[in-house]
Amino acid sequence: MGDLEIRAAIADDVPAIVAMLADDPLGAQRESPDDLAPYLAALERLSADPNQRLVVAVRQSRVVGTLQLTIIPGLSRRGATRSTIEGVRIHADERGSGLGRQLIEWAVNASRDEGCQLVQLTSDRTRTDAHRFYERLGFTASHRGFKLQL
């Protein structure tokens, strides 16, 4: 990974993470970079949960990528543990650099280390470039997802 470090996110990283989450048409509608309080509270909850990993990719002391990895013990699939990757974001300056691949490879390896038998992720149906990216990394579009807004 050369000069790239992937590490647990800390409070000082939150502004950069939120800026990346908001840096697209979907995120711009649902994120609030001017009010960091809910994000900092969320980081505290995530940090206290041993099944959560919110990580950042740092290059030259600058946060350039992020993702969340959740480890999910389960009963189905013969008691399989699975992981879910979400919130994958790459800073605009780093897109196309291979950083996304490195972050996903980190998450897959961390999942293996946790004994997971399956890695899953969802991607908004409008993110066709992301879908091609995940397919190139070996993911298959095997399910149809549903959400209920509360």
C-alpha cells in the first residue's frame, strides 16, 4: 500500500468522512456536513461495538477514503458469520487510483480474519459505475434489496 494507511476512524476524521459522504448527488440530499454532532455520536456508538469497523484510508496525513465493515454472526448457512461493507467513499482526487480496490481488499481480508464465510454489500441502483467496480472485484448481484424508511 506504499504511503497509504488504513486505520480506525477517530473524531478528527469525521469532517473529512462526512464531506466524502456528501460529495455526490445522493449524499448531498441526505448528509449534513455543517452539523457534525450526530456523526460524532454515531462514531462513539460504532467505536463501542466490537462488530463494527469504521476505517479511513490516509495518504500524506489526509483522509482520502472510508468504509464501514460490520461483522454479523448468524444462524443461517450453518451458523455462518458474514460481513457487510457499506459507506464506501473515495475522495474525488483519488478516484481511479486503485484506492477503492485497496479498501475493498482490506475489508475482505479483515472479514476472513474474523472467520466470515460471506462478504456482502449493497449499492444504490443508480450507481452503475460502482456496480461495475464491485463486479470486477468478484462480487455478484445475487439479491434484490429492500429498505423501509423509519
